[in-house]
Amino acid sequence: MEYRPGRRGFLTRMLLAATALPAALVGRAHARPARDFDYEYEVTRTEEEWRALLSDYEFAILRQSGTEWARSSPLWNDYRQGDFSCKGCDLQLYSSDWRVALDKGWVFFAHSLPTAVMTDIDPGNPYGLRREEGTAVVEVHCRRCGSHLGHLLVVEGQLVHCVNGTSLIFAPRTG
Ligand SMILES: [Zn+2]
């Protein structure tokens, strides 16, 4: 599989400029499991249990790999010091120490906490990127419950975790 970082970066810039695309992902009609490969997550729930835990909007993002509307989560421009954990299982995933300030409407980090996240090749070909053309998007999810967090993207020349605020619980540090 050929890797084309230049084209991917270009497409990434295009997609981040096109605010209608994430809505299309949330609204896509076909539901699919969050994961297509065989891996035993530490936290597992039935679909009914997930739906009882999450709103329909949260379910579409965490469990069906949807993408929230840009600027829809209050976390996107909340730069207080604190810790970010998974809305699906409370595992601590990210720290404000690694926030990256990008005016794009999602929550960006340079790193996750070690051992906090896993990756997958997003099979949904979001943004028109196609696996067979070497431009499939690297998806990021919680290693404890498998919930979808976002993607690894090159934004303004920097490799970042582009995370849905909807997938996170923020605990500000006090004192
Ligand atoms: Zn989780």
C-alpha cells in the first residue's frame, strides 16, 4: 500500500475546511460495529447497554465512529488545565499538557497517555479517502472499551489526534 503523506495532508486541510462533512458522517444511515477485528476489550457492553449509557448522538460517535459537528462540543476551545477520560468507560486518555491549539472545532492533542488508545484503519472511507488508494484515515479508539475517539491527522503540518469532544469527559484541575 502506497503512503502519500502529501496528498493526505492536502485532503486533511480540505476536509477540515468543509464543515458539512462531519454532519454527513453522524447522519449516515448504515450502522456498523465500532470494531471489525477480533480483540477482547476489557470493558464490553451489549448494544442495549451502550444505548442506555449514551444519548443517540453519543452512540453514533462512540459506537458507530461518527464525527461530531465542528464546534459542537464545548471542549473544542476550552483550554483549562485538566484531564480527559473516555465517556464510555472513564479510562484517562489525554491531558491538557498535550493539547494543541487549532481553530478547527475539534479537540486536538499531540499525544495520548501511554497505553490509553489503539488505532484502526477507518473502513468508512470518511472524507472520500480510500483504503485501496493508501489514503485511508487512521482511526483512534479507547483501548479499554473500544469507543471511537477520532482520527490521527496531519493538520497544519503537525500530526495530531483529532478527537470528538463528545467522546471525552473533562475534569479540570483545581488549585
Ligand atoms: Zn473507553
